[in-house]
Amino acid sequence: MSVSERLLILAEGYSTDPHYAKTMNGVLRYRRQEVVAVVDSERAGEGRDGVPVVATVADALQFAPTAALVGVATQGGRFPPTWRDVLKDCIRAGLTIENGLHQMLGDDAEMTALAAEHGVALHDLRRPPAGLDCPTGANLEVPAQIVLTVGSDCAIGKMTVSLELDRAARARGIASQFVPTGQTGIAIAGWGISVDAVIADFIAGAAERLVVEGAERGGKLLWVEGQGSLIHPAYSGVTLGLVHGSAPHAFVLCHQAGATEIDGYPGATLPPLRELVALHEMISLPHRKAPVLCIAVNTRFLTSDDEARAAIDAIAAETGLLADDPVRFGADRLLDAALAGLPTLDLAPTALGRAPTWG
Amino acid sequence: MSVSERLLILAEGYSTDPHYAKTMNGVLRYRRQEVVAVVDSERAGEGRDGVPVVATVADALQFAPTAALVGVATQGGRFPPTWRDVLKDCIRAGLTIENGLHQMLGDDAEMTALAAEHGVALHDLRRPPAGLDCPTGANLEVPAQIVLTVGSDCAIGKMTVSLELDRAARARGIASQFVPTGQTGIAIAGWGISVDAVIADFIAGAAERLVVEGAERGGKLLWVEGQGSLIHPAYSGVTLGLVHGSAPHAFVLCHQAGATEIDGYPGATLPPLRELVALHEMISLPHRKAPVLCIAVNTRFLTSDDEARAAIDAIAAETGLLADDPVRFGADRLLDAALAGLPTLDLAPTALGRAPTWG
């Protein structure tokens, strides 16, 4: 995957859905300069963050796209039937396809035949790479400081927090890298492994490979995108494999203000945040005991800044840690707290650090 | 898979290796009455627990086997090259194959063609079943008491402890079921899912399916075979997915006397056992907070019973929990402690409970 495409985002029927259009929204926020158009026949003529919405792939060709990115995360990870024609139009137009759904285009005989005919590459972002295995210990040798975002639940902004902290660090000239571990992160950054899609025995090995690659890409400070939650009844295995395999020096704990139980799991009450902090510190690798450095609070459901600030202050008081909402109030205070907790980090600016890849 | 086969165990070159012959040893211990012979040309003429060892598959046919079970766990889970001929001899002799290695016979064109020609079934025990997904909450509705073995490391006897407790419970007439979660457990019990081989997102869903099936098989008391350890740098993800997906009412914590770090991971020191007890209780489902009921101590490296008893007593004193080695001293004291911790268990004997499947 290249990170300098002219991207057409496919969001047919979904471009205004905040949940299903998660990948589109992430790419619009963090890879905006590459996006040339969005396809959604139900919203043609509108704009999304200044990007034109068109009805068909044919209408989009005036913007000279080079690749089409599947911008939705559907229920069950399968393509709606009407999408097959949209995808075929893209292939016939010579566009590379970037697909983060569970349903792999590379396993679809009709799509692969058409792609071969038109010389088009099909990138299935969630397909695990070959040769995964258990961690080797290379995660403990990575020449970088590693910070993993963890959380009290799924889908509360761990990827966004990692990206905002990376962006803020780059703005200060730090050789910072975002390390993607899920399909939207991969679609944004152009590399990574969807750790929830690997064989269970190899979660930690996949995470190790990612931090090794993050350092090889020049990162001295790695922000590893977290997944799930240690206390999530469905996804905790992925979370703990990531906690151990990415071998973080420290955590940033993400929490949605006001949440009291795991979304969609009635009765799965959240423990007090100070217990969740203790749990992460207790379960971190004995080789590398990792503290929680600060709390990233998602205040999107609080309408006023005053309410948001009050919620953040209450969390800071409860945990004794600095807390802030990096989307609402900027990432600098969280970054200050994180850097203060990483005293051995080499802060010398580098060419890599000076030039943000996105934003 | 049937549980009333006449089994030929394939252990060519490995029948005296305590590590690689793990599956053979488990099957000899817990499915002994079905085993008719072992193939190992290097040990032909010897006996293993009273079972004749023969040089070739042809030599074994006098014992009228109906199935051949791959009795070894090789490095990397692949067949040594010389084994292909042994497997082909079995298929030509009409034997069903039960294979717990990572390398799937069903994906091997030569083996599947030969099996089709001879009308032979190839069972790959580690192949995940179709249709796995996230847990649905059915794990919390299972009409049984669920006990999961957990441990301070891999390969210290969690499967054996579960099997010994199941056997002791059956001997008391309790409707008890062993719930297999790995290849050797599956080879012993004849059903199950190898949870380390499923897609990472579906570990908990696979575990849920197993406890549902354990109850459907008549178990009112389920002993779920644990995997890995919450503190294992490579396999912890599988462990936590199993902890949440199997929704245990309680844990039995397994520990090898004298161990101070994770085997093969220098520097991965074990925490005090009382901290490990607290960690499991803290991370158990909020719906169903699970206590550790007792400690199963593996004393195989202590030569005298006095030393073993002293090590067990020290662990009991440290944790405040009953401790014992169920292999060395019998499982009854551990079972008493477990039953005392499951006050709502229906102990009424049933036909199922009265007739142990193995031993």
C-alpha cells in the first residue's frame, strides 16, 4: 500500500452513518489530503469535510482517483449485495482497492479475475501476513519508547488518541510513529496488522512484529493503537495479547465520560478507574512494568466545554493522574504528561519527526 | 470423532520423549482402555503402560485397530518427513486418522486423495469449527457450575488437574464433564475446540460454545481445561479469552512447585501466588466474580513425598487456600475444597455421572 494515493472513498448508503462510516471518518480526519471524492448515490452533490460526494464511480473519475478505499464497517464484515457493482466499476476504472472488511476480495473468484484482467491490485487490509509466530523477545529490544492506548471499553477512541498524540509529538519535532493494529488504522497509516484477525496463538507475535516495524520506520516514540479492553467480555484476549506482545513502556488509559458498563453487555459494570489503572500495571510484562501515565477522556456526549472540563477534573481527582480530552481540548497536556513519564526518551528532532505524514 | 475406537498411537521416534509424546501420554493415561498398540520402530518389542510397541503399521494390524492417533506434538506442529509413509500406511489399512498437529491433513492433496480412495476419514483436531463468532451471553445461561483451571505457566498440568477432578467427581456420582480446549484434551475426550487455533476475535466465542456443549452433554459440573497463563508473554491472550468466554463460577489455580519464572522466558518472574490469585479474581467477569477455590501443585520435580508435602503446605500457608498435588496424592481434597466453594451445585447423581468415560 502506498501512502500517496488519490483516494476515492466508497461509502454507498452509509456516508452519514457515524458508526458504520468509521473508516471513512478516520481517513477523512487523518489522511484528508489524499482524499479526492466520496461515492454515495444517496448523498450526491453534498460535501463531506469539503470533499465532493458523487453518485457513481464514473462521476468520480473527473477527480482522477488512483485507489478506492472501502469506507464502511458493515455488520458481520460483509459487503452489501449492491456493493459488488460499485467494486467492479472501480476495478474496471483501474483503481487499486483497499478493503478493511472481514470478507476478503482476494478470495472472491469473480473479483480476482476482473482485477487480473485490468491489472488492478486488491489489498485486503485485515488479511494476516504470512509467517506469524510467537514473540521472540525482539519486542524488548526495540530501540524506541512504546506507549499503548488501553481502555475501559471498545470504540471509545483509542485509535484517535494514539493518532492525536502522534500528531502532537511530530509537531514538536519528535521522531514519533503511530503503530496501526486494526483496519481503520491500517487504512489511515498505510501499513500494520489487524491483530484481531490473526490466529489466537499469534496475537502477541503479531504485536511484536508491529513495534519492530514501527522502529524500523524511524520511530523513537511509538504510539501503539489499542484494541478492545482487558475487561471486555468478547475482545479481552486480543487486548491482553497486544499488551504483552507490544511490550509497552507505559499506557495511556482511554475512557468515555459517564460510561458505567461495557456497551452492549448489560451487567458488565466498569470497575472504578483507579482499579482499572492498577489492573493494567499489575498485568504488564514483569520484564517491563508499565505505568498508566495519563487518562484520555472522550467527552463527545457532553454538550458544553464546562461539563467536559468538570468530568475530566473528576477523573483526574479520582485517579491522581493528568486527564484531558485530546480531541476537544488538544493533545498537548496529555503529551506533556506522557513525555514526563518516559524519561529515557531521546527527544532529539529528526527529519522524520519534523514532517508529519498526515494532518 | 467416536469415543469407542480401537486406537493405534503413532509415536514414531518419540515414544519415550516426555515432552513431544505429550498427546500419547495423555491418551494412555485417560483413554487407556481404547488403546491397542503404539507404533515406534525405535522401540519395537517394548511396552508402554502395558501396551505393545510395534515397528510398523503392518505389525499393528494383528491388534485390529480402527483409528490411528498422532501421539506427538512436534516443534512447529509439522510432520517429520518420515511420517508421511506411516500415515499413508494407516490410510491404506482403512484407519481413521486423528491428528492434533497444526499441519492439517485435510489440506494435503496427496493425503486427502488417498483417504478418499480408501474411504477413510481424516480428523484434524485443531481445525476450528465453522461459524465461530463473539459470545452471545449464552455462557451466563449454561445450567451448570463451571470451574476453569488457570496457572502460573503453560505445560504445568492444567489439563491433567481438570481430568483428575472430573474423574474424582464422577467417582462420587456427580454429573461431571471435562471440557477440552486443546489438541490433547480433544484427543482424550473426543470433542472440543482448540481455542489457540481460532481467529483472535473469536476466542471467547469458542469458549462459550464449549461450555454450552458441556452442559448439553449432561454436565452439571464442568471442568474447563485451561490454556497458557494470564502472565505468559506469548499465550496470555488465549488465556484471557478463555477466562471471559467460559464464564467460570470459580478457578483452580495450578502451579509447579519451585518455579520462579515463566519457562523459556528469562526475566519473566512469577509474582507471589497470592497476587496471582488476586489478579484472576479481579479480571473475572463483573457479572460473575470468580474466586480461586484451591491450588493444584505439580510436585513432579520433588523426589520424596515429604518434600512434596512441605512444598504444598508452604503454598497453602502463603495463599490461605487448600493446596494439593492431585496426581501424587489424589484429587479428593481438592475436589472437597472446590465443592465447598460451589454451594449452588446440584449434586444429585445421574446416570451420566455414575459412568466415567475414561479411567
